[in-house]
Amino acid sequence: MKKFMIIVLDGFGVGQMEDVPRVRSQDTGANTWLHILAQNPELRLPTLEKLGLMNIAGQESPTMKYSRSATFGRAKLMHTGADTFFGHQEIVGTKPQEPFGEPIRNRIEQIHDTLTKNGYHVEYFQGGAERILIVENALTVADNVECDPGQAFNVTAAIDTIEFEEVLKIGKLVRSVSKVPRVITFGGRGVTIQDILAAVEEHENGYIGVSAPKSGVYNRDYHCVHLGYGVDPEVQVPTILGRAGFPVTLLGKAADVIQNPFGTSISIVETSQVLGKMIEIAEKTEVGFLCCNVQETDLAGHQQNVEKYAQILETADRLIGHLMEGMGEEDILVVMADHGNDPTIGHPHHTRECVPLMVYGRAIRPGSIGTRNTLSDVGATAADYFGVQRPENGTSFLPMIR
């Protein structure tokens, strides 16, 4: 058996980046993990403890101690800001480029005209000071109000009313005239356009969009495709491995944000389901690359809900332990994050933090792998593990742990 597996605990940071006071002052003092632990001092995560979480944190708690058997480190964000999409592109080997950000109001008329010319019925919806678009009385086009301002437009759909294939066509038209890093095209069943409009929020500096959790689109038969600006899958590990004939499986939000032209992608949100599916597929896979994203940690951060975040960590910890029990002698698991999302920082956005790197394998060397300069070191290590072409970015740490 020979598997390389990555679990991304979305938004699980371990301390602000050095450049935060200069580039992102609102995140000053952020430390997602230690602030959750401070409000839950009896929290016990035995699997993450074994993997070296407290070694990374640099302190112990009454119930969680340093691990002598752990292989651990941390990684800096090379991408600007603190973004799930850019974070995942970086993990799988893309060298991040400086993003271009703007509100939907800068493009709304151009998007309106493009969709109208392609035969769609499009209306303006006035929120307060700003407008969004309603298309076919089934979906909206607006700012993303959960990620960093200006970094994405959302196409939010009621897919009982419109087929997701049609939603994706609309999303691609929006992408064709937009320069923001992402156009996120998604929807769910059991919601109406009225539910979506009822979740419209206006934020400072002219941003207006639909709160995806409030709209209900996550709750039933969620579909999502992230359309990235200038992202080349050819230089990323999933495409490199898939082209070389290795099975590639992406689960959870990783399936939404990473292109996987030769593999299997399964979009799931609920933590026990995504990790349960990871365990199920790992048990059946002799050789392959698996990557999953635990999204509910990030959602709890957005909700600024410390207790919910801690509960999701407990669920994830238990299931990661089950996955580790079934690993083969040559298998490697990396548990990490893509950015921070400190629920105590005073705002509902991601936080620019270093992320933990917890590496497990029955045949790897314990000890520190230090602070890595980019999340891409994980993708580079996966490529090294399988002996394939290196991705665009990153340095393998495989020689340090073998």
C-alpha cells in the first residue's frame, strides 16, 4: 500500500504571520488554536496531540501535552491575504500571484449585458445602496461576503428551479468578464430565490452579497464549482499525478476548489461525512493521492462560534484517529490548514496565520520539519513521494522524514 493523504482543517491557524501588522492589521494577535483552547481549557484532542499540535503551539494545557513521537512543523502563507481558494492552489503546488480585487458594482453592468446577450433574463435587485443581479428568477450574482472583500463573485442558485449545468454556464459567462480571483458557482435544493434574497447583506466599502449559510444552500444536495482566474492545473499535483496514472481523490471543499481532470471529486460539507468518506476510500485504495477539506471548522470561525469550532475539532480528531489506524506501512498523512479563522478576533473573516503541519506515517522519522516558507511544500512532498514531476512551487520535506 502506498498512499499520500492530506486533511485540511479549514481555517485552523496557529498564530499570526509576521507581516500581519503591516499588511493586515485587523488580524493582529490572531491565534485560532490557542484562543479556542483558552476558552475550552479542558478540551482534549488525543489524535492531534499525538500528531504534535501542542509542540507546534509551543505550550501545553491541562489536558494536552507535547508529543515525543510526532513529526511536526508549521507553514507560512505565500498567497496574499488568507483565502481558501488561494490556500488550496498553493497546497497543490501553484506559485501564488498578486490578486486583483474589486466589488461587484464595478462589473455589474458588464455582467448584466453579457448575460442578456446570451439569452438570459436578468434583473437588478436593489439591496440598500448597492445592487446585485437576479438571473432567470433562480440565482443571484453578487459579491462574496464571507471571504476577503473583493476576492470573489458568487453565483448562488436555487437548483430546484434551474439545473446546475445551466448555473455553471452562467458562472462561466460571469468569469469571462471578471478579473477577481474567483467566481464561485454553487447552489442547493430546498431553497427558493426568496430564501437567497432574504440572506442578502451589505458590508462596508460598497460590498453586497448573499450569506451562503443563511440562505440554506449548504443544507441539501449542495453543488459547487470554483472558477479561478489564471490558475493552471497542469502545474499542480492532482493533474500531474492523474496524468501519470495515479488515482487522485478530492473530498469536501477540496473537491470544489482544486481542479482534478483525471480523478474523482466528491463535494461534502458535514465533517463526519467528509472524513467518513475519506476513511472509506482510503481502505479501498492500494496506491493513490487523497485530499479532503474539513469545511465546518471554517464555518464556525465565520460564525465566531468558539464552542461549535471546538465540537467540530473533537469530531475531526476522532475520525482522523480512525483513518490513522488503517494506514499501511508506507502511507503518509499530512494534517494541516489553509489559513486561520480566529473566532475570537472580533471580525467574521479569515485571519492571516501560519498553519500547522502534522505528518504521520509508520515509517517516518519523528521531530521538527521547521517552519516552511509556503504551503506548496506539501504538494512538492507528495510529488517526491510518488516520484513524479515537481509542481510549480514548493520544496519537498520527504528527505527530512524518511
